[in-house]
Amino acid sequence: MEIATEGDCVLSSGHGQALVPVHPGQSARVPLIVRITDTAISHRSGNVPALATPRLLALMEEAAVRAIADSIESGQTTVGITAELTHSVATPVGGRIEAEALVTASHGRRVDFTITVTDLATRSEVARATHCRVVVDYKEFVGRLSEPGGKRR
């Protein structure tokens, strides 16, 4: 069952567990000092010694996970299902950045985010993304990974 109340978006946790409110406006920030292991060279996504876009996306997802971590019940997790990302400024090794994820909406088990990454030295925007995560039961999700024949939903 899914319930929505004014000012709150409520997720159905399924299997008799309590409903979990997720509020638009919930947010979290995650900083990063870029290391050589964060570069495009290390991630094999290019040949420049600058922050790799795949590493940037992982940082953005980390911020999204943290933004709703306190709203997710024990036994639940979230999985990313979409991301649309613009990586507009290169960040060198040693650069300090911060990702901020903001919940913009929630529909059933789906939670939508806007995420921005800022260079902490210049305060300029490095990247921006929209991202969607879905709340799932951890054991069910992991259990489906080992099902033969690809019976994953």
C-alpha cells in the first residue's frame, strides 16, 4: 500500500513493514579531495589526470543515499535506476569538491534528486545531475541476483 500526505512523500516498504516518510528538501553533502585513483586514467574512462566522470557519478549517488538514509528502515536499501549528468568543469588531483543531493520528489518507492557538485576553492559548479533511486528490500533484491535465467525485476 502507498500513502501520500501533504508535505510528505511516503514510501511503501512492503511485506508488512511500516511506511517510511521521505520529504522533498531532505539533503546531504559529501566532500572529496581528488586523488590519483579518482582520475579518468585510473577509471579507464579517458587519458587525462582529472576527476573521472564515473567517479563523479559515484560521489553524487553517495550523497543521494545519505540524503535519505535516516528515512529508510532496517532491511531496506535504495538502488539507482536513472542518472542524467553534466560534467562541465575538470577537477585536477588535489582539487576539493563537494556533492550535494536534494530530494525533489517521491512517488511510491521512487525518490528523485537534483545533485550539484561544487569546487570548494572557487565555489563554481563542477557538475549537475538528476537522479532517481528506488527503495527495495535488501534480502529480496540480493536474492534475485542469483536466480537462474535472469528473473530479475
